[in-house]
Amino acid sequence: MIYTKEVEMMCPVAKGAKHDPAPIPEEGKWVKVKQIGDISGFTHGIGWCAPQQGACKLTLNVKNGIIEEALVETIGCSGMTHSAAMAAEILQGKTILEALNSDLVCDAINTAMREIFLQIVYGRSQSAFSDDGLAIGAGLEDLGKGLRSQIGTMYGTKEKGVRYLEMAEGYVTGIALDEDNEVIGYQFVNLGKMTDFIKKGDSPNEAWEKAKGQYGRVADAARIIDPRKE
């Protein structure tokens, strides 16, 4: 350790006050965090890239400072989806401090890592008050059946109005309109379920029919339009 001459000339003064870190909630316990290994939690962070072309939702399950599970969801940028594939391989097994200082390939994913780090080291995790936290695999449960991200894609113009393209339930195939051309419902196909049906032996046409669904007053529609063509 190198000290300046001014410091070397100072007389020593004993440190009296001992002020420990404030305890934070972690998996049903109050913990005074003094090192990375003290940190556990399951939570999410949202990030965006410099041109704000795309966004990332990052979900981590941390146990004793180590990332045991990582879910990387991206939208809006084709390159970001490939970066997510690399990030998901990079993240698991690292400490959260290592991950914070690792290049996760994409600005949005790096920003999401920063945001999730801030939450988890301050005890703002989803599992803060859950005894022993959430099991490894909880990230997949967030995706639901079919293991697909929940995405909403809507488009609208002043001239032609709104078009629903993708809902949490799936790919929108039709928008139900009433006599005044106002939206009263929509039809969709759950692509995750459809793929599962095909894997189990159904033909694509059978799977398509079985994976169909609708929401709203579709039965009362004056007409149903294809949002991608009409």
C-alpha cells in the first residue's frame, strides 16, 4: 500500500463506530450482505440498447451469489436474439459480480444485467419473502405452456385503424369487427401448443385446428378480417 507523505505524517485516530450494512430480505430471511456469496434471489431486469431498437427481459435465479438459472428474452432486433443465445450460455455458473462485468454481447442484455444487479443486491427480488426462494426451473414456469415468451405486437394508423398481430395467447389470425367496424374480439393460434401437437404425431392441419382459440365477442362479429392482409 502506498501512502502520500501527508497521510504518513498524520497521527492515528481509532475507529469507534461500527456500522454494519442494513439487512435486506432474501428468500424469507433478513441478511446483512458483506460479500457476493451472501446474496440469493430470483428476479427480473429490463434493458435496452443504445439506439433503443430492441429490449431485453433478463430473469436470474441466484443462490449464494452464483447464477444457477438464466432466462433471456429479447424483442425488436434480430441480432439481439442471437446475442441472447450466447448470453444464456455465458451467464450460468458466474457470480452476479462476474456477470455484471462480463460482455453479454448486446447493449440491451448488458443493461438488463445492470438493472437486475441493482435489484438483487438491494433485496428487491421477487423471492425476497419466499422461504428458501424459488426452485431452479422457476424461469421456465414464467413462460407457461409451450415455453414461449408472452409477446404483444400491435400496429395502428390514423388512416386505417388498429391491427392486433400477436397476443399473449398467440399469433392473431383474425380480428372481429362489429357493424361500426370497431374491434370486439380476436381469433388466435397458440404456436407453442401447435408445435407440441405436431411433435406428438398430429398433422399440421390437425394441430392448427386444435391450437385455435378466440377472445371476446367473436360470435357477434359482423365480419372478421385478417390483420396482416386486410
